[in-house]
Amino acid sequence: MLILDCPNCGARNTQEFRYGGEYNPRPAEPDAADDAAWSSYLYMRHNRLGLQKEWWYHRAGCGLWFLAERDTGSDKVSRTYFWSREQIP
Ligand SMILES: [Zn+2]
């Protein structure tokens, strides 16, 4: 059984969660972003091997969207945490 730590609820079975995709921050200045920047934000994914920041949703629990850092090679999650505005580049 795989375990994932919800920042709000604590350790839970991964079947309670839904993967939300790679973390890909919105353009910092949306009105100034060109079509290429929006296209990259909406459609492009890195699909990297190694440590990746991802969105997860606690669908069978508190309903929180949160971030996790997971190694895509070993499937090990090194940390989970709340999203905050400070993470916008
Ligand atoms: Zn939760």
C-alpha cells in the first residue's frame, strides 16, 4: 500500500488522492504574456525523469489541492505542502 501525506489530514492511502499533473505556474504577468507563453503554460509538459513538483487532490478526504515533490523514477514522494503565492516565479 502506498501512502501519501495530505498537508491537512496526514498520511493516507494513495487511493484517496487524484494526480493533478505537473506544477506549471501561470505567467507572472498574465496581461503581458504572449501566445507562446500561454501555450507553454496550458499545453507543454516536461515529463522529466527524477524529482518533479506535482499537483495532488485529496478527493476522498478534505478536498485540498496541494503540491508534492515526487521522484518519477522511484515513485517516492519526498515532501508535500500547501501551495502559496510565494511559489510564483
Ligand atoms: Zn486531506
